[in-house]
Amino acid sequence: MTILTVRNINKRFGGLKALNEVNLTIEEGTVHAIIGPNGAGKSTLLNCFIGRLEPDTGTVEFNGTSLLGLKPHQINQAGVSRVFQTPEIFGELTLLENVMIPAFAKRDGAFTLNAWGPVRGERSLMERAMEMLNDVGLAKKANDVSGQLSRGDKRRLELAMCLVQEPKLLLLDEPTAGMARADTNNTIDLLKEIAGRGITMVVIEHDMHVVFSLAQKISVLAQGTVIAEDLPQNIKGNPKVQEAYLGGAHL
Amino acid sequence: MDQILLQILNGLDKGSAYALIALGLTLIFGTLGVVNFAHGALFMLGAFCTVSLNKLLTMEQVVLDETRMTAWGTPMEIRTPFVEAWFGEFGTTLVEYAVPLSILVAIPVMLLVGVTMERGLIKHFYKRPHAEQILVTFGLAIVLQEIIKAWFGANPIPQSEPDALGGMLDFGAAIGMTEGTITYPAWRLVYFLFAGVVITGVFCFLQFTTFGMVVRAGMADRETVGLLGINIDKRFTFMFGLAAVVAGLAGVMYTPILSPDYHLGMDFLVLSFVVVVVGGMGSLGGAVMAGFLLGILQSFTAMKRPAIFPDAADRTVGEDILNVWYTILEYLPGIDQIIIYLAAVVVLLVRPRGLMGRKGVMET
Amino acid sequence: MNAKASSRNDLYLILGFIVAVALGPIIMTPFGGYPDLLQKFAIFGIFAIGFNILFGLTGYLSFGHAAFLGAGSYAAVWCFKLVGMNVLPAIISAMIVGGLFSALIGFVSLRRSGIYFSILTLAFAQMCYNLAYSVLGQPGMNLTNGETGLQLKLDDPRYFGESASESGTIPPTSMFGIEMKQIHEFDLFGMTVQVSNGYFVCALFVILAFYVSMRIFRSPFGMMLRAVKTNQNRMSYTGLNTRPYALAAFVISGMYAGLAGGLMSAMDPLAGAERMQWTASGEVVLMTILGGAGTLIGPIIGAGVIKYLENIFSSFNDQVMTGFFDFLPDWLGSAMVWITSPFVGEGWHLTLGVIFMLIVIFLPGGLMEGFARIGRLFRGSRKRGEGAADAPRVPAE
Amino acid sequence: MSFFNLSRRGLLKGSAALGAGLATPTIFTSSAWAQGYLNEPTGDTVTFGFNVPQTGAYADEGADELRAYELAVEHLNGGGDGGLLQTFSSKALTGAGVNGKKVAYVTGDTQTKSDAARASAKRMIESDGALMITGGSSSGVAIAVQGLCQEAGVIFMAGLTHSNDTTGKDKRRNGFRHFFNTEMSGAALGPILEANYGTDRKAYHLTADYTWGWSQEGSMKTYTEAIGWETVAAVRTPLGAGDFSQYLTPVLNSGADTLILNHYGRDMVNSLTQAVQFGMRDKVVNGKDFVIVVPLYSRLMAQGAGEAVKGIFGSTNWHWSLQDAGSQAFVKSFGQKYGFPPSQAAHTCYVQAMLYADAAQRAGTFHPCAIVEALEGYEFDGMGNGPTLYRAEDHQCFKPVLVVKGNENPTSQYDLLEVVDVTPTEKVMYPVDHPDFQGGDLGTCNAGI
């Protein structure tokens, strides 16, 4: 079943055409990678999914309803979460609080005035948040201030923040960028495990090792256009892709 | 018609003070990214440069005249300023030109004040949140004004313009209207011209000198310029000094218009911030434009229909327009007192970044 | 952090606070405390606690909070004029009016953030002040009585009370017959301690205000507000609508301001326009920062310090200072008087400015950070080697 | 003397409700009613509270008031040359304190804000045991503090307050004003303006937009229209506007030939200087010389306005160049102590302190109600203004009013105003039921118990 359908998206920044007639369908329960050279429009495309940008034309449908015109928080409430390229976390709060906030958002909706009962009274949410931190290997640091974490840890924290919401669709923007090899492998394992839970994922990635370890389907974006969409094993041989990447050289 | 022209003239004149202060404020904000709540105090310090020079020039020798008595029974004091005693006629001229002469004093003094402030205090706040910058400079403003108060007292100290630049100019006659319809104080026109010269000077400096180009590049992207191996910090220190000089000069020339007292800075502070925000944080052109615009707005909302006003049949076009305007104002009592703030609210809601502001400046 | 331990700490904190408030009059007596000053401590403490909920948690720096305090005090005085001299309806209506004003102004101002938000709130507050001072105080539409401030009169209707007392004076503000201005005096340790009934009411409200603020700080809502301060982007991509959170914080702090204004009027039934001036808004910012923004106790301490400076320091004249340095030799005494006199009496603003600058420069976390540092210094010297780096960066609460 | 004044002669009031709940060693609940009045002095001193602006726009005027008060205390306690005690018509005071007690004083800063003024007055009453509050330099503050003193039960002797309301719609039994008011200014100025400027004038008012300004504007309109002048417009200006040019430019071509500046303090200094800058002293309109009138003058403000005051008419409560014995005595002791002559604010404050002390001495007690009785309808002389009456019905002093003009050729830096006319009392006296003073009620005297 298709969970996300993107049709004929165009987006211009001044004179620059960032996205040109992009079409994309994401199947439920799959890991779908979007690759492409720098400036191909990958992040712009993701931004159109979560309400950070509004495409000039075209439609984005999630589970049959349009996401266009919705505010970012509404899109998230519909079940779309995102991990950013530069980690977006609550730097002055502890790791546990960082994960509890999305947990509350999931349970209580976009706004609730629950100003009386203490946070520490929310046993089940707290346990769940700890579980997530445990999943990403940060349980020990639960009470540290998150701003002091390493970049890799911040990214894992952000992942935990998304996971606690049990999203229907998880968007990952270069989840392993800047990580050491060992960390990358850990992350790949973690993501595989998540994929096993049936969460649909869209991954933007430069690291082909990551892409080919995870993806069940790959779309290639170049100069704002989808030039290829295929199974991983077929992509490598696609001449258009080779052209786009290295001017014809083999990957 | 003459009434409208007169109010426009007045608005420009009022606006030139706002524009000058806002210009300095924006320079500091644009280059250093610091919100300087002590900027009003710099304006006030400039004004007190004049007061000091004047005090110095009019230092008097006191001779007790034993033959005459004061009302409380002590010998009468005969006071003559030293400069007059020493230089005679020339001394008198010196005293008379104290205000324009203070420019010469204010430039080095304000430069020194500005540089000291930046090196001694502001420097340590570049990395701190804007809120803390606001607070520390606010504290500094209080300290500066209290020191001035302890020294000069709380009462305003009048300063007068040189006679040659005083009196009224017939502006209307100069532009070919009936004589005597548009007359305006000469000194206020001098102030307007002076503001024009300073503003043009600052713009040219930033536009046409290498120094200015580096600073502008630094305003756009500080890190990159730093990477080029250019010592941007020194230049920024100088910019702070320059901004202080601009504020100081605005204060010096303003003294004949408004007798300076210690509270002068605070009076202008809120206003100048409104001007900067309306113009757009970090936009020099915006600050200047907003200064003049708000000046004109203030001037026009202060009008009121006089009892002697021609009947509908005898009105000229200008008077018809005025009539409509007077009627609008009658429905808005007290509008002149809040117009500045109202303008700020409207501009910020309609054009979030001010008239000419850039995106992303000061939004967090 | 152990949940049980922290809830026990909170209990100690609130108990300690209650004890401090209850003993306030006794503690302050040797330092020149008197009933009106103590009431001011409590009232401005409430104001600062409320401001801290907005500024300390969400980071929105409002320069217009005095407008809500002013609106609240006008509402309370009108209540005294129209309803009766009982303080409860007055305080409640002050809170409602403060809340309404802040909802209105907050709704518009919160469309912007950063310094734009500060300037918007400042502009609104200045508009309120200017109108209250002039247009709204003119005969014909006299809501505020302008410069003099809204005062009670003998011929006010007071539909649910009496216009004038039997002796022909304006009845005093009271709570079910207990007069606010009544003062009790008792001797303790050789000093005479004065307490007014009004202080008990203020104390009750400041304890309540503190308790509510503590609940908010510990609640999910409080956590959301801190999230607003830290990263609004992340918040919205996490499915949270930031605007209502900020607005709720704004309105809550506006109601605190209204409560403070209502109490001010209850203690002294006059509402002046200058309460709304931007400098008054600046004062509550100073209080909060001085004590420590984002901490529970800090703002109250800040409020106390500033009100103490304003009321006690400003009353030191040369005569008092000479008396104070009496024990020194004459020449040294007069030298000390000469050195200190610019800082006391009419120079108290200078002292305030200097203290404030020092705090912002060296203790950005306010006095609370200072206390925390001193505390760490002691602990650090006792168990050296555990490493000071472990100490949390978050200010103590 | 200790750092803090610990000897508080505080007030007590019995209270069974909450007082008993305060587990305390001694509560004077029973003896409370035995006391006659609030802050009754029990030691050998009696404390006055001097509440003057020490910060803000009127700080210099406040400083001058404080000097006068210190001088008054000195004279009351027998120090100095005795000042006005020598010329005062009442000889009750001898320089041996009041009712056998030395006079002590405490000071407070009104900041020229109603709130701050009430707070410092409260401090002086509650903490320092002051049983009389005096001072102030603006009507808003005077009215606010007068209200407080009435409610607290102490006497308020107003300092410089010129608005009609102080002894009009906001009058209080416990409050007294020696200073004159806008009605009297108008009444005194009217004939002088007529004599100097004729009956055919078109006046433009600029008015400070607050209580006093409205009061002044109303009085000036009444009296100038009575002599046939036409009011072209009356424009309200915000307090502390600084630059008044936007209000001055419309005057230029409005057809008006007279500008009346209902401003005081900094506003007056600025608007007058700027009006002169706008050529309004040299202008000719309708074939007449354009003139400016400043209804309420003060020498301190004339100093601030400098050259601009020359030749401009106004009124004042008192001026140091007066030649009567009282004025000369006061100028002498003030000038010898401080080196310059006193301002009108200093004079009225000094006199108020003296009048209070005298009333207490004559009554033989500090009981507020007894003092109210002693002051109501009291006639005295020798205080610099000539024969004066404290009218019982509204607690307003009636005495001659000075019309002054900016001195064209000052002989010293203090010699800025010249007295043009002394308008006799009967010319400025108005009936108690004057419409501008309606709507108030003195109420009953309050002793605070």
C-alpha cells in the first residue's frame, strides 16, 4: 500500500529551479532511499513533506490526505517524523526530557495545558522514554544536558525522539553524516531493527554503504528531477545515474 | 498648503535627530550584533560635551565687591569669564560659538568613550544572548546618567546657538512662495543639514573606502572575513567608536533645541529603538528612512483645527485636505502621544522585519 | 535524579519558603523593615514570579509587563469604588483584567519573537501608559484619573458596601471585616516588630503564587515552555504547537501581574499611571535577572533586593551616614561619608545600576548562580577530586 | 545613632482576630485605645516627614525644598538666626522646639510619582513615626499623598502644588495648602495682561496633558476670555515631550498672536526656549507683537530657560526680591546658609513647616484634629506674603499673588524675574462654591485611631 504520494512538485528559489516535476511514491513498510549529488534538491524535497517549505505546484498526499498547507506540527501529528541533517534537539534540557516531550506530543496532541501534575508522575511515559534511550544506547546519560553531547549522540537522541512517537513515516536526512565507521555500523543496525518494526522510512544519504545496507528502493535525484527509481541492485548499473554522479564514471 | 509644508519641514527636522541616533544604533547592531541600550546615554554624553566646553569657556573669575551687598548680606560677587578677561572680543565670540566648537571636542571624546566601552565591556558580550546585552548596556546607561546627574545636577542646562545661526529663516521665500508664510528656525535647518552631511558621510565611508567594504563584508558574514586573515575585531572596535561619535555629535548639535539634562538619553532610547525596529534591524537605510518617516508622522498627528479656519466655500485645496485631516484627528484623541508606538506595532505586524530589514536578523 | 528525593526537596523548599515568609517581619525588623515594605516584597515577589514563568521558561523578554500590573490595579480600585471594600473581589477582578489584557497583547505580540517581540510589548505598554496618563484621565471619560491616579472618594457608590464609614471617612480596604492597614506590634528580643493584616494577605498570596509556579515548573507544561525557549523548530516538528504554549505562559504571567496590581491596590487603594511606564516593566526584568531567571526562588530575592534599595537606601541622607560612621575618627568618618554619599539617598539608582551591571557581567545566572557557586566552593573543598565538572550547568532551583 | 532607626514609635491598633493568633510576648491590645492619635510622640523629639522629589524631573526643586526644611528645623530648635520666627505674627514658637520636644526629621524621595511618593510617605509614617508629612513638587503627587495622609491619620502640609483640585475636588480635612492655585494665577494675570496687551488678542494654548495642565488651561481661558481675548486652539502636549516643535509649527500660521504655555518644569523650559527659537518673541501678527505668557513661573525654571524668559509675564507664589521684612529675613538666613537665594518652592515649604509647628504649639498637642482646628480660619502675617488666611472651608491659603516678568537686565544669575505687580488678596479670592472647585468634600479629621 502506498503511504506517501508526491506528484508533479515544482519549487523555485528566485531564478533557481530546485525541484522540477518530482514524482515519488513510498510504499508502506519499506525503506526508501533518495540519493543524488550535492544540490540535487534532496533536502528541499524533504522540507516539502514536513511543512517547512511549500512547493509552488504539485501535491503531497500522506495516507490519502494532502499535507500541503498543514503546519509542521499538524504533519507530525498525522504521523510523520524527521531526523535533521544538523541535529535539532532541546539543547538546554536533559536527554530524558528531550524524549519525553515528543512522547507527550504523541499522547496529548499539539497543545495541552497540563500545568499541575508533575512530569515525574508520568510513570509510563517516562519508562517508555527510557526504553527508547536504551534502544539508541543513551540510557546512561539520561539525566545529562543534551547540548553537551557529541554530534553522533545528538543524532541518536534525535532518533529516539522520533521513535518514541511511533511514526508512520520516518524521514532521515543523512543519519550517519560525520559519524565514525563503528558508529555508522551501529546506526545501520539500529535502523534495520526499526525497519523491522514496520516503520516506513525515507532516507537521504551520501554514504552508499548505508544506502545499500538499508534501502529496499532507491530514487536518484539530480538537478531537481528524479532521474531513476529502482531496486538497489539495479541502480548501480543505471547509466543516467552514473552520468549524474561522476560524469559517467562507475560508482 | 503652507501649513502642510511647514509640518513636513518640521517632521524632517524632528526625524533628523531620530535618524542620526538610529543610524549609530544600527551601525553597532549591524557590525557587532550587539543591542546597545546605552546608545541614548551616548547621545546624552555628546550633549554634555557641549555643556562641559561651555562651562570651561565661561569659567569665571570671582571678585568680591565689598561696596555692594546681596540680599542676604554678603558681598556681591562680580563674575567675568576668563576667556573674556584674557581675549576680549575674541573670547566673547568663542563663548558664542561654543556649540559648534564642541564638535571638535566631542569627536575625540566620544571616540574614546566608544572604544573604551567596546574594549572594556561590550567585547565580552558578543557571544552572550541578546537579552544579556540589553541588560548590561541598560545597566551602563543608568550608571552613566547617574554620574552625569551627580556632576551637573538634575536641572536642564540651557545652551544657545550662535547669533548668526539663530533667528528665523524665510524658507517659503527661498522656494518662491509668499514671504513670511513658511519661516523656520535657522538652527533647526542647520541641524537638518548637519544630519544630512553626517549620514551621507557614513554611507560614503562604508561604500567607498576599503575599510568600509571590509566592514560591510563583515556585517554580512563575519566568519568568512575572519578567515581571510583580516583583523575584523579592530575594525569593529572602530565602528563602535564611530557609532558613538555619530550619537555624540547628534547630541552636541541638539543642545540648543533641547536644554540637556541627565535624563535626555533615556527619553530618546525607547524612541530610537522603535525607529531601528521599524526601519529593520541591521539596515542603515531603513533606520534613516524610518527616522524621517516617524518624525513626519509625529508632526502631522500633533495638529489641531484652529478656531480661525475658513468656511467650506472659501477653502483652497490644501485647506480642504487639512480639513479632512483635522476631522480624522478629532476622532482619535491622544493619537499624537502614541503614534510612534502604534506605527511600530503596525509595521511589525504587516512587515515583520521592518521596512527594510533582512530575514533572520534577531529573530531568536 | 531520584523522583522521590526530588519531590521531598520540593516539599522542603515550599516549607522553607512558608517559614521565611512567616518570619519575614521579624527577620527584616533589624534591617529597617516596616509593614509597607514587607508588603511590597511580597507583591513584587509575585510580579517577578509571574514574569519568570514567561521569561525564565520561554525566554520571551517582555518589556511591557507593567501594563498588566497597572491594568490590574485600576480594576481593583474600580472594584472598590463600585462593589465594596472587600479585597477578594477586587483581587479576582484584577487577575481577570490582567489576564484579558495579556491575552490581547500577547496574541498580537507573540506573532514575533526576539527583540521584535520585546519592542512590540514595549510599544503596547507605552500606549497604555500614555493613554492612562492623559486621554483616559480626562473629565468625561475618566477611567484612570490621569496623573494623580485613581483614588477612592467619599461619594463612590460601593453598591455592595458603604460609601462612607460612620465617622465620615472612606472605609478602609478589608477582608471580611479585617482591615488591611491595621498594624500589630509586639516586642521580641528587645525590638519592636510590626506586622499589618495586609501582610498576612500578601503572604498568603505570595505562598500560593510560589506554589503554583513550582507546580508549573515541574509539570509537562513547564517542560514544554523550556522547550519553547530552547528550540521552537524542533518543537513544531515534534507535533507541538508552540504559539498556544507561549501565549498560555504570557497570560499566566499576565494574571500574576494583575494579581500583584490588585494586591497593591488592596494595600493602598490608589492606582497610578506610572505603574505602566516602560521603566516599571524594566524594573521587573531587573528583579528577575538579578535574582536568577529560570530559577524558582531567584526572582523573589531579586524583587526584595531592589525594593530594599529603593525604599531603604534612598532614605539614607548625610545625617544617617554620618551617624553610621560615628565610630571612626572624624576625618575618616567624613571621608567615608563623602565616598558613600553618591551611592545612597538620591544616588540609589547609581548603586542599582552598578550592582546590576556586575551581576550581568559576572553572574549571568543571577544571585542564585552566585549562591550555587559558593555552595559548590564549599562542597568542592570538602570532597576534592570528585571533579567540579560534574556539576550541572542548570542553575539550582 | 544606629544605622537604622530602631526607636519606632509605631502605631498600634487592637485586633483580636489576627493579633491573638500571633504567639507573641506582649501585645498592647488593651492599651491601644488609650493612645490619643497615631504616632503620638513619647520621647523628647517629634518627627516631621519631608517628602520631596530627589530624583526625576523636579530633583533640583526638591533639593531646594529640603534645604528650606532643614533650615526650618534649625530655626524651630533654636539654631541659626531664627529666620521667619522673628517676623511671624504668632509668637507661640520660641525656638525651644515644639511643645517642649526637639524637632527631628526624616526624608523620602517622591520621584514625582504618586506611587513612589505614597510609598515613601508610608515608610515615614509606619517606620519612622512621622506625624506630619510635607513637601512635593507636583499636584498629582500632592493629591495622592494628601489622600494617604487622610487615610493614615496624619497631617499633610502640601509643598508646591498649583492645581485647583488640591483644595478643590480632592481636598481633605487633614491636608493644607499654602501655595496658590491656577484660579488665583488667572485672576492675578488677567488685569495685567489686559493692561499690557489690550483686549483684542487671539490666544493659542499649549497645555501639559495632566491634571495641573487642564486646571491651568481652564483658569487662563476663563480670565483671558473675560477680558475679550479669543481662544484659537488649546492643544494638549504629552508630559516630557522634550521637543515641542510639532506643536509649535501649527501656531505660526494659525492667526494667533499670543501663546499661552500651560507648562511647568522641564516642559516649560523646553517649550518656552523652543517657542522663542521659533521667533515667537519677534513676530508680528494682526499688526500686534506676538507675545508669550507663562502662567506659572519659577525662578529655577527661569534659570533653565535662560535668555528665553526675558519680558515674559507669569505669576509666582513668592520671590526673593520682595522687600517686606519677612521675605528679607528668610532670604538672609537661607542665603547665608547656602550662598544663594531660596526659590518659591523653598519658601512655601519653609512656611508650611513653621505653620504646622506653630499650630501644634498653639494647640498644645500634636493631635491631628487639634492642629486642623488651630489652622482652620487662621490668620497670620510676617511670612513673606503679607496678611494671609487659611480658609476653613477648603484649607487654602489666601494671600496676595505676585505677577512677574522675565528680567530684561538681570544683575546676577538669580535675578531673573522682576515683580511687576502684587495683586491684593481680595482680587484673587474666590467663593468656596466656585464651579472649578466643586465636587470635593473635606470629610472629617482622622487621627489614625
